[in-house]
Amino acid sequence: MARRMFLERRTYRQNRLQDAARLLPVLGLVLIFGPTFIRGEATETPPLLSGWLVYYFVVWIGLIALTAFVSRALTRSDPAGAAAPTPADAGGEEG
């Protein structure tokens, strides 16, 4: 029989948040370069520059907001960060 591996909810959530943080640059590349590759040379009329600028600005702001959300969630759920010794504790000086 195969053993079922159980992870705590906190550990599982932290692993998924780390995965999301690793995939954010890939999502950014797809959102930035995807429309350029899809559009190609198929249209007869040139695209409006204002439309592209609005699209890139929205993608840029969205990626910043998503990164801030994932970063904040990772720092809140980091069990190792809470138990890590600070440099003052590592000094070993007792008074």
C-alpha cells in the first residue's frame, strides 16, 4: 500500500504561495509578450498606441499588486522566519 503524505494546512499553503511567487515572472512575460506574438502581421490596420500603453500599464500595475499580495502572504505564513534567531541572539553575550 502507498502511504498518504499529509502536510499541515499552513505548510501546504506556504508551498503553494512559494510556487505562485516562482511563476509570477513567467506570468509577466506571457502577459507582456503574448499579445505581440498572437497579433503577428495578420491585421491590415496598425494598432492604436494608446490602447497598447493602457494595456501595458494595467499589466504592470496588476503584477505589482499581485507580487505585493503574494509577498505579504508569504511573510505572514513563514513559520521558519518567526523562529529564526536574530543577529543579536547569535552573539552569545550574556550580561
